[in-house]
Amino acid sequence: MLGALQSTGQLHASEQDGPGAIGPILHHPARAKRVIFLFMNGAPSHVDTFDPKPALAKHEGEAPPDDVSGRNRAGGFMPSPFKFAKHGQSGVEMSELFPHLAKHADDLCVIRSMHTDVPNHEPGLLLMQSGHQQPTRPSMGSWLSYGLGTENQNLPSFVAISPGLPVVGPQLWSSAFLPGRHQGMEVDTNHTEIEKLIANIHNPMFDRPTQRRGLDLLSRINEMHRETRADDAALETSIRSMELAFQMQSVASEAFDIGRETQSTREAYGDSVFGRSCLLGRRLLERGVRVVQVFYVTKSGKQPWDTHSNNNKSHQSLCADSDRASAALLSDLKQRGLLEDTLVIWGGEFGRTPYSQVDKSKDMSKAGRDHHNTGFSMWMAGGGIQGGMMYGKTDELGMHAIENRVHVHDLHATVLHQMGIDHRKLTYRYSGRDYRLTDVHGKVVHDILA
């Protein structure tokens, strides 16, 4: 099956040429070779993390002018209990909840003017991961895999590290209508043993030479079958999946084994599921995996950052875990010379309200914050992004993005741009029309590029 870029002369090879064969002619020089998205499932509170709003104290307890979440469970405005300070030579501000990340202030571009379309998890997650609110489109990782191909022969080009199934589930790393080989491979980091991290990684009955002979025979049969079924995407995906599964047996035991890291490295990331996930993500990136998604989600699939109650207490523990692992990842990438061409993204599907959410008891000691989509924060680092920068702003109460507003489509356009792709030209023809990650939207945020 010919990809849209290949059909317009943008790619050297067709989809049939096998893993690693695609050699993209980039639309412009790439600043990043790989992406890791640290996804805080459930949505962090921007006013408690990266967007200080001292005016909230002046209006504490006052009813908000409108309940932007649409849930009508709003309490009054609730100031953050956490202190904010400027860090690094650049003076990037963040709350006291990020003491480790504060040391990387000059590497961070904090976007304070993010906004998205809806304040609900399912469509918010889908929009952030695939550019569309319905579960019908390929994820960003799949688009990047399709557009750029793979840098390795023995590992997937796209891996989703998720210790539980988040809301929506596998659709968040789906290839949808793109060829199946661009689907993200899910890894459950509740486990550390290779056999549990990757199901069926070792064949209990046959050694590798025996498996190779069997796979070669099957490949010949499949080639005969393919001659009568030209451009059969399902058959092509099946053939390549079997070959990749065999190749992974020789490298996965090493690539996925964080136990091979030094004790000091493991301690730097922290002995938590998220810490281990970030460390595994770094190991995969340096071995040629192009896109890694790390979902901060519980084993049962709950969204830890969805703090409808006990917002302050929850953010203390959540930020402590995320802070340590995220900072360790940045340090590790920098020490290995990888940060320069690795794009790191941190954030959730939206933000949380600057006002409180209370139950019938109206106990403010247990107050939470509701979903909030009209203004929130994310940060990016590496990959040609300008460090030591705070971009855009929300109003004085943190309600709405008002300056240099950045939509999710703009974020996607910028990520593709840094990878050498014009988001308007990365298309795929399906069901009679050309699709793209940003649909008919999106603009590159040139102001944040180094």
C-alpha cells in the first residue's frame, strides 16, 4: 500500500518494503529524532504546578462567573497552598512541588496557554493523542511511525508504556486506518520480569534456529498468498508482525531489562511504576524506538490526576513521583547526549478549575478541582525547543488562556515540525478523502523553537 507521502514523491519506498526500508525525504531539517510523551492521566492542576495565580487569594471563596466545566458543582475560588518561585538563569516559575525539575528550569519551555475543546476525559484524551474526539483516528505515535518509518529492525517504532488501561484504552495508541505495523505496542510496567512485560517473548518449545526455519517456510507461503492478494494491508501487517516478534526475541530481553541499569540510575528515577516506566522509556529511545508514550495511570486504569476531591494532598504525592522521574529522565538524556534531539513532553488532557469542587458536606479540607479545558499548562524540553521559557498566559485567575493561545492541534503541528514534517503534508487517503493528524487545523508555534 502506497503511503500518501510516497505517492507524492516525499518518501523513497513503499509500505511493502519492510521495516526500516522507508527513508523519508523530510520537508525540512529535523531538530528531533524521537519523542517521549509523559502523560499525566486525569489532568494536573495548572494553578498548583506551573501557573501561579496570587489573585486567587484575593477572591478566595467567591463564586466563579461561570462553571466552565459545565458540571455545576463549583465551589468558590481556591488559591493554591503551594509556594511558587523562579528558578535557573531564566527565572522559570514553578511550585515547590517540583524541587528536582526546578534544577532543569533552563531546559523547560512551559506553555501556560494551552486550551482544548471539551472538559471530559474520553474526548479530551482522544483529542490529545489523536487530534480527534472520536475513536476513529490514528494516534500521534502512529502518524510519526507512518511518516518517518523506523530506525531499528528488532523493536517497534512506537511503544505505549501503560501499567493499566486508561479511559478509552488501546485506542490511545491505535494505528486506526493506517497500516497495522504503525500500531503502538503496549507494555505493562506493573511487572519487571521480561516474560510478564512482553507476553510470549520466549518460545517454550523451539529454539531460535527451529523457529527461523518455520518462519522462513511460513514467509514463502505468505509470499505465494500475497501474489494473489496485492496490497492486502491485513496480510502485510500479519507477515511483518510475525517477523518483528521473532526479531524481538533476540533483543527485547536486553532492551526491556531495567535491571541492567546501575543502582544509582534506578534510584534517581525512583522505585515507582512511573519511575520505572520513564527509565524503560529512555532505554527504548536510545535503541531506536521513535515514539514512546508513558501513561501515568494505575493498575486498575484509574486516573490519578483526576483530583475531584483532596486536590492539594493528592498533588503533593503525585507531583513528588512525577517530579523525581521526569527530572531524572532529563538528566539521563542530557548525560547521554540525547536530549538535544529528543523531544520530551509533559502534561495531561486538560487542566483543573481555579475554583474548588466540594461535595454536599462542603468540607473545604477535602476540596478538589474539576475538569478545566479553557486554559492549562504543559511543558516541553529538548528536540530544538527553546529552554528557559514561559510561553503564553491565562487571565489573573487562571480561567482562560488569553495570550499566545496554543490549541492541541498547534501542539501536534509543532511536534511534527520538530521531527521534520509539515503537518499539512503528512496525509493518508482513506475512505475517499485525505486525513492528517491535525485535520484542517493547527499551526506551528514558531515562538518556542530554538
